[in-house]
Amino acid sequence: MKTFVLLFVIGVSFLTSCEKDEAPYLSDQEKADLLFLREEEKLARDVYLYSYNIYNLSIFSNISNSEQSHMNGVLSLLNKYELVDPVTNNAVGIFSNSELQSLYNQLTAISDISLSKAIEVGANIEDLDINDINTFANHTSKTDLLEVYDNLACGSRNHLRSFVAQLGTYTPIYTSQSEYDDIISSSQEQCGNLGN
């Protein structure tokens, strides 16, 4: 009987240990990437909402809705991995990350200048997003993160195409010229649930 109890206790301990090993785990880099990306997608949404309120152009409203979907996709990963959401205030223009707060302030100031500047700011944001998402994808091998990153990048490529179509011309700042040329010369893509 003592042997059975001992084996049972060892078995329970082993199962508990295995369950702990299978618990969701992220590296510090993966955590940092997700937390930043959550607010970077909010940056896009908020700048487009700001521009829509000034110029009432549907491209800003449509893409801001897509960015909300992107935010939600990243939030689902934060919840899965039990990370604290950095979006503590979902009001437009409020960020926990000081770098993104500063960038929001700069981009909305540029968007104030003219409609063409606001559209150019949109292209800048999508250019930046594509570059950052590519970087974050290189930091992980987790299929759930990569799936979300793929969908977000797909959406950002479509958004970039839309803004550039309005502008007529754009010089990439963050992505390489060759990657940009590949994107612009390709048709709109069908993205996953988080795309658009």
C-alpha cells in the first residue's frame, strides 16, 4: 500500500511538472515585441481616426477599423500568455510607450498640414509596421505568433498599396526599395481574420 501511495504521489508530481512545462512561455524578446506591437497598431488606428476627423476621407475610417482588428489580434496573444495590456487607456492619442506617444504627436502634427501629408503619413505608418513585423517574426518560432504576424503584415501591405494609390508616388523609409517594389507591383491580398 505504501508503495502504491508513493508511486501515485510521484505520478502526480510528474504530471504537474509536465503541465508546467507545457504552459505558455515567451522569451523576454517575444514579450517586448508583442507589447510594442499592441500599441503600434493603436498608433495606426489613432492617427487614422485623427485624420478622418479632419478630412472626412473614407480611407482613414476604413483602415482605422482594420487597425482595431489588428489590435484585437495582438490582445488575444497578450491574454493567452498572461501579459499585462499596455493599452491602459484606449482613448485616441494616449500611449504607455513614450516613443510611440512622441511618434503619435509628430505624425498628427504632419497630418494637420494637408490631406496629402496625412495620406503620406498613412504610407509611412504602414511602411514602418511592415518593417517592424518582419523583425518581430525573426525573433520567434512560435506558430501562433507567426500566424498573427503574417496576417498583420498582409493587412499592412494592403494598406500601403491603398495609401500609395492615393498619393501616386512614395519613397519607402523603413522597408527596402526592392521589398516595397514587390508590394506595390502586387495585387491586393486576401488576408486572414486580422488582415484587410
